[in-house]
Amino acid sequence: MRLLRIIPLVQGVWFNRTQELPQQARLAYRLVSDRFRAEARVQLMIEALDDQS
Amino acid sequence: MSIFSQRPYSSEIAKILESGELHPLLARLYAARGVNSVDELQLDFNHLLPPNTLLHCENAAKILADAIRDQRQLLIVADYDCDATACAVGIRGLKMLGASSKQIDFLVPNRFTMGYGLTPEVIDLAKVLSPKPSLLITVDNGIASHVGINYAKEHGMDVLVTDHHLPTEQLPNALAIVNPNQAQCRFQSKALAGVGVMFYVLIALRAELRQRGIFTSETQPKLEQLLGLVALGTVADVAQLDRNNRILVSQGLKRIRQGIAPPGLLALFEVAGRNPEIANPFDLGFAIGPRLNAAGRLADMSLGIKLLLCDDSKSALEISQELDRINRERRVIESGMQESALAHLTDRDPDDRPALCLWNANWHQGVVGIVASRLKERFNRPAIIFAPAEGSNGEALLRGSGRSIAGFHLRDALDLVSKRKPSLIQKFGGHAMAAGLTIRQVDFEDFEESFFQVTSELLTEDLLKRRCIHDGELRPEDFNVKTSDILMNEIWGHGFPEPLFYGEFDVLQQSLMKDKHLRLQLKPRVSDETASHHPFSARRLV
């Protein structure tokens, strides 16, 4: 038996930040529904980057 | 640089909540916010704290019932920084309960010339109105207006105070004072906003009128239609969302979603591009509130009140568009002020000083609070921003607004400054996180020095550390609209923080949006711990 997790890709937005993120990042975020016309998808609103190692 | 930590919660309580049929994620979030039982999550109207526990609320109701019966002329006096909702709820509610249109009016003192609260200047304005008011009703102010209230009496006008601000030791000499924060009041929700206090007075008045046989439970006016305004005022005034306030907000949102709200409120949703059918607290706080209050910041609040009193959709839309325009103007002024404030700071490192204290001859009084708030956020230390003002004798003054960080009581700090140098601050007021004050322009440097002195004595290194308190990780299967819809359907806000999660991601793509924002494509990394030990993790067996 083998364990396998289905890992989805998600969209994220960080308002008023232009600085690039590292390729792996620990983030604090809010989970919101983004509705455009009839379509709804989940979106991460990023609030902070934990850059301490 | 922030310190990240998870908001603690008892897994035992989370289990109890979960066994009450609550979604496991919500159970964990509520447990971390001090909810102990599923019952506390019932937010129906009948769970509101009863009005008879709010001191003098029933007395105020009797006074109003008599005044309506005796055709006394009523005048609601709003404060410049009260959001328009408290005044609008008062006018609409009293009319629903029998006051005639001619019998009731409102007055909003000019914030730039008449000072705080019910001042003698305001009374001078009220006493020459025609017809002359005989009963003044304050909303969201009045508790500190001792002089003005006595002055009103001398001119033949009674005053009924409804307020929620902290009283001084000696209460003013009003006919009745309804304020959950007065010493003998045992009302359990001290966080009730000004609009909430007014709503409670109306509920009590309706009960009084029922008792007098004017209505029955079947025929009584539906004050519940005002709950949308109460919700807006509660959120926009950043009242702490204890259970009673969550009930008011939840019940208000429910009615807004059904379209049961004054046309002006629905029109604000329209100009903000928000859909009232899925209204949430975030809309009220960040889209609707700022537009409604925009006129009050730059000129006076009357336009906002006029909008909320308007009963015709077409005029409501026109006023909303005007408010939307003023709000854009407010944003331009605000960002200009913020830029010049930041430019001011470049020559000295803000990290080297305990607080920020700035003024500029071009800054606007109506926006100092918002700018102070942004700078506080950015530098994580107390900030006071001043704009020029003129005293009654033509003296050059500075009127300032300050915002503080958790653990530093701003009003107490100003109190200490004023005790050490009694002539330095002309007047001040406020609470732990926000305060307002007036000083002479020539005293600015003196004030700055004294305030920095007090701040460096009271602030600790620990308080200056930026903290990010989050709610832990999500399971990969929670990254979907079903979960985000569940979260967005709950009532979060001040004192009952919106969930903030934490996790590690592979950043697959990143690009700039409008040159201002980062747009990201992310893949959650699943830590071993989340996969195997995390109480809320699930595995998919293949």
C-alpha cells in the first residue's frame, strides 16, 4: 500500500508587494473565494513571508 | 522581521465543538478564539443581550415615548467622527416609532471649527434652529460634554446622552445617560458601538410603546430592518466583535443579503462593485464604510447621513457616486501625505526612535488618523500625525491623531505627558490603540521630545517586535472554494480575527500585476508532520 496525496496548485496574490519571493517560501495567508462572473476559485491572499531560517 | 507563532487552542475544546457538528477546521479556529461551546455560536436575534440590562435604557425609552406623545421637537446631535449610521438609525427608528418628519432633525457639528462632542458652540447652533429643539439626543458622543449639556439646559433644552465612549469620573448632568461603559452598568457587552447603543434605545422604546398599548407584537414596526445599518456601523467603528456584536453584524448581513436595507446602503454596494447578496464583514469594513465616511473626513458627515436617510433608489445612487468620488479624492490626499511622511523619515531611521511624530503645513486634518494607522503598521511603533488647525483666537494649532501597537496604551501615554507638562497638550482623548489631541504649533518640538521620552520609558523591546499570529497549517484538500466559502460565511473582524494560515509553498510562477502587486502560482509543500501526525490531516489511500 502506498500513500499518495493529491496536491493542488493554487493562485496567490500579495497586494502592494513587488519584491520576488524565494522558490520555496513559508507564507502567512488568508484563504478567500475569488468570484469572477460565474466562476469561483480559491485564492491565497498573502500577508507575510517568514524569512527566518 | 516578524516572529511567527500559532494562535494557541485547546484541542479538547476543539473536539467538543466538533462533536456539536461543527466543521473540524472551524472547530479549531473557534477554539483558538475563546469559544467554549457550540451554543455561543448561535447568532440569532433572540440571543441578543436584553435591553433592560443596559443601564437607563428603559428610562431613555420612557423619555422618548413621552416626547413623541407630547410632540416635543427632537434633535439628534452626531459627532463629526461618528460614522453616519448611528444618526441614521436614530432618525429612521424614531420615525418608525411615531415621531413625525417635522418633529425630528439632526445636526452634525463641523469638525474643523466646533471641536469634540456637544460643545457650547453646537448648542448655540441648535438654539437658533426653527422650530427650536426641546430635546437633544446625542449619538456616539456626549459622555464628556459636561459644559455643553449645562449650557443646553440654560437655553431650555434637555439632553439625552447615548454613547459608548469611556466616561470620566463625574458624569454630565443629562436627563438620562445610556452608555454600557458607565460604572454601574451591568450590560455584558462593553464593546457595543454607538450605533448599537442607539439601536438598543429603539428596541426599548418599542417595548415601552407596546406596554402603553400603542402597538402589539403583531403590529409593531420592524426595527430589524435597521440591522444592516447597525452591522455597518459596528464594523466601520472597529468595535470588538464579542458575541453580542457578532449577533448584530450577522443579523444585519443576513438582511443586506436579502435586500432588506435602506436604498443608500445598497447603492454603496453598487458603486463599490460588491454584490450585496453575498455581503460579508470585509465588504462593510473595507468597501462600504470608507465610502460612507469619506465625506466626513474631507468636509462634513451630513452627505453620508443624507444617503442613509434617502428612500429613493435613484437619488441614493447619485449620492453614492458623489461619495465614491470623494473617497477617491481622500485616497489621493492620503497617499500624498503618506509619501511626504516617508520622505520626511528618510533622513532619520525610524527604527532609531521609539515612536513617529510628524506634521506638515500641507496635511489634511481629516486624513491624519488613516495616515497614522498606515505608518504604525509599516514601522510597528506608535505614530502621531498632525495637521494645521486654527484656534478660536486665531492661534496656530496642530490637531493630531495617533495609533498605537498592542501593549502600549496611547491615551495613558498622552496623560503622562500632560501630567509632566500640564500646558503642553491643549486637549486629548481616546483609548489604548487610538487617540486624538491638539497642541500649539510652536510647541511641536517640545511635545515630540516629551512624547518620545514617555514612549521610550514605557515601550519594551519585546513590544516593538512584529508578531504574526496565525492559525497553523491547512490540509492540501482544504485549498478549495468549498473551504474558503465556509470561512467567508462566518463573522470575523476586530477582536475575533479572520483566520490566517501558515504553510510552506513551492513558488512555481510569479509575476507583477499592475506593477504593484505580486501574482503567484503556488504548490503547497506537505510537511511530514502534516501528513502523519497532524490532527486534521487526512490521507488518500491508493
